[in-house]
Amino acid sequence: MIGRRGQSSVEYMIVFAAALVVLASAVHYLITSSKSVGKSAERAVNRVYEEVENRIRS
């Protein structure tokens, strides 16, 4: 059980994965709940992708 001595790394990974899912859900909700924030976040992601592609090409 979580919190006892001798806790396996698999239990840590399960807890970490669950926390990651909750965090991703919260971020997705925040982005989709506000259209203006969603649009600006989408533009920022697109700029990052374009910059990565430019650096790969050069």
C-alpha cells in the first residue's frame, strides 16, 4: 500500500502517472474554457513548432 516502508517503484510510477493525468486534464480545461487563452496558447505552440522545424532544416 502507498505510504508504507518498502514501497515499490511501480507504486510511485502509478501515483506519478495519476498526477500527470490530473494536471493534463486541468490544463486542457483551462485552455478550452477560455477561447482567447486557447487561441493564444495555440499560436504559441505553433510558433514553437515552426522554430523547431527551422532549426532542424538549418
